[in-house]
Amino acid sequence: MKEIVRLKIKFLFYNMAIVTAVIGVTFFAAAAVVKSRSYRETDQILSQIGEGAGSRIIFDGASQVRVPHFSVIVTADGAMLLQEGNYNSFPDQAFLDEVILLGMDGRGETGFLPEYSLKYFREARPEGVFLAFADTSYSETMMESVWQYGAAACVGIWLLFFVLSWFFAGWAVRPLEKAMTAQKEFVANASHELKTPLTILAANTELLSGHISGRDEESDKWLENMKQECQEMRKLVESLLTLARSDAGTGKKKAFSRFDFGELLMEELLTFEPVFYQAGRMLSYEDLEESREFFVNGNREELKQLLQVLLDNAVRYSNPQSATTVSMEETGRGGFCLQVKSHGTPIPKEQREAVFERFYRGDTSRASGFGCGLGLSIAKEIAREHKAVLGLTCEDGANCFYLKMRTARGK
């Protein structure tokens, strides 16, 4: 079922968003700690070199982690005196001259020489300028390992949680899926069971009307009420059967044909004009009379039902003596937009998606006549089958239902 699939995907999305955030924060925090520790170790070694702690330097008294280092003193006459150290990677004298020159020209007392993987410490002393260098290649290698293997581990953990989340999402929504399946089966079965007795009841009402019609005004009123209720109940049952077939995917595939949607719209507007008039409301569509043709590929009867739902909704939920405006315009790229704007109680933004849900009635105190809250959900399903978009906006205090649909190509 579409609802269950959407719920499962939403569950998976939120769960994986949390997992991604936790893994990301943990990984970057761990990388930051490793980086900070390696920098602190290098700084401590340079500090100990400057204090003359000796050539063998052990960090924090922990495991035997040695960082290659060396120090020199540059005298006032430019002589370079190499001090004790354990840096054994001098390629030549030019290398030593270059790093000393860079250390002397550095802006601060400490700095990095990234092209040589060295960090320096500079201090002025009576005998000359003291320069200490520590190799940072170990820290760089360690950080590369953290990024490489840590990232791979995070991806593996993320994939593991994705598989587990998908499994648990299915397990979590399974009771809801069973309940929804049972509910839809009940609606479908109940609709089928009600259809036959309702047909018999309507037929008997017609027969009874033929026998006693005209005897007295009160009897005729009761018969008319019975006929009206039978018609409304028949509409309700047909709506339930339509939705049940849509849920089950067992409905007959409707034949699509090419026709003028504008012509169909004008037919329905002319049909609904007296309905609006009897309800004390106005229907305005002057701009449509001069609009161009909008040919579409679709099922004429289903799109006719969609238009009837929108116009009937405008009659029921618009204010007395208000005007409902129907307009249609080209949207470019081979499409058009139909708008049905009525003045009633503005629907809050947070409820505009809910109006297309089944049995949603909204503010029933403002509605007129009989209704069961299935019309807009059926219209939404029809729009989806035609790859159209049916939605609701609120403009200048008026509720505006819109239908965006593509026109047919060719002739």
C-alpha cells in the first residue's frame, strides 16, 4: 500500500538522519582529538628541545613514541651549529640551509614548513638564534590513516544501520499495515454488501411513489426525502467502491482519449449554474468564454467527475451571496492551470493537505447539504492517474483549488 510504503520510507529517513548525524559527529570529534594530540605532542617535543631535555624524548611517559627532531644555532656571523637530535633524513647540506632560512624568515616563533613536513620553534639566545625542528610526517600519516580507515569504517557502520533500519521499519509498520488492510477490506466488502439492498430500496421507493404519489402533500414530501437519501447513499457506496478498487489495483483500466478540456469545463459550468443560483451563490467564468482550446489525453468521465467535485465543493463551503470564480490559463511548456476560487472560511496552511484525505470534512458548521468527505480524495486519485497536480492555496482570504495538467501533443 502506498501509505505504508511512504510511512516506511519516512521512518527510514528520520532514523538514518539521526544515525548519520551521530556517526558524523563521532568521526569528526575523534579526528579532531587525534589531530590535537599529535600537534600537542610535537609542541611538547619542541618545548623540551628548547629547554635542553636531551635527544630522546618520550611523549607523556606513555608508549615509546619518538618524533624525529633536530636543532641548530645560527650565530651572529651566520654560522650554523647543528645540535644533538635524532633526525636522520638530511638529504644534503642544501636541505639544511633551506629549512633554516625558512625558519629564520618565518613570521612567528613557531610555524609549519608543509613542503618539508617540519614544524619549527625559534628563540633568540645570547649565542645566536636557536631553531628547533620536529618532523610532522608521523602526524600527517596518522591523520591520513584516520581519514581513510575511519571514513571506511563509518561507511560500513552506516550501511549496517541502513539494513537494520530497513528491517525494523518493516517490522514496526507491520501491525499498522495489517490494520489498514483489514479496514480497507471491510470498506470494500461493506460497500458491496450495501449496494444490492440499496438498489432494491431505491427501486421499491420508486414503485411506492408511483402508487401513492399525489395523495397528500406530506406523503409526497416523505417520498422525496427517501429518494434523495437513496441517491446520496448510492453516491457514497459508489465512492467507497471506487476508492476500494483504487487501493486494490483491481479497477478496470480506463480508456484515454484526446478531447478539449475547456469544452468539458464549459459543459459542467453550465450544468452547475442553476445549482449555484438555488444555493444563493454566484458562479463567474466570463474569461473562459474567450480562452483557447486545451486538448488533453485522459478519461473524459473521470475528469468530468473531478470537475464536479471541485464545483460541488465550492457550492457547499462558500459563503452565501459570494461569487466562485473559475479561470484557466496556459502555464507554458505544454500545460495549463485550472483555478476554482471560492470565498469561504480560509483553510489554514497546516490543514490544506488534510482536505484531500478520506472522510475529512473540515469546518462542518460552514458546509451545506450532505457530504461524506470522499470527493476530494477521489479527485486527488483521478489527478494522480492523469499525472496532474491537484492542490489548494489561499489567496486574499479565498480558498483556491488548482489543477495543473499537461496538454496533449499532436492531433
